[in-house]
Amino acid sequence: MSDNVYSVTKLVGTSSKSIEDAIENAISTAGKTLKNLDWFEVKETRGYIDDNKVAYYQVTLEIGFRYDRKD
């Protein structure tokens, strides 16, 4: 690992399809405004039940991104 500086931010992604889609939604949306995304960690997984069925998944994750170095 080189001498980098990272920031960590918390996101919540949702999906009516799957946990994986909820993660992908969060990361792809963050990637539209943040650059140098390097890693993520799932912190919590929740869901919403409607009529005795899973209506959607909600995943809280932290993502790490690198600051640009201006040497």
C-alpha cells in the first residue's frame, strides 16, 4: 500500500430485487460524484416487509475513496 489518504463515507442503498443490487445501487450512484472509490464494507442489512413478502432490501455500507495527491 502506498502513502495515500482516504476518506470514509456512509451510504444506504436500496433495491426491490436483492441485497447485491442494493449495494450496486449505492456504489454506482456514489461513483457519479466521487472519484477514486477503492473499497466498501457492509455494516447493516435490513428489509421491508409488505403483505408477508420482502418488498425491498436496504443495505448500509461504508465506502473508502482516495484523495488526489498533488505532488
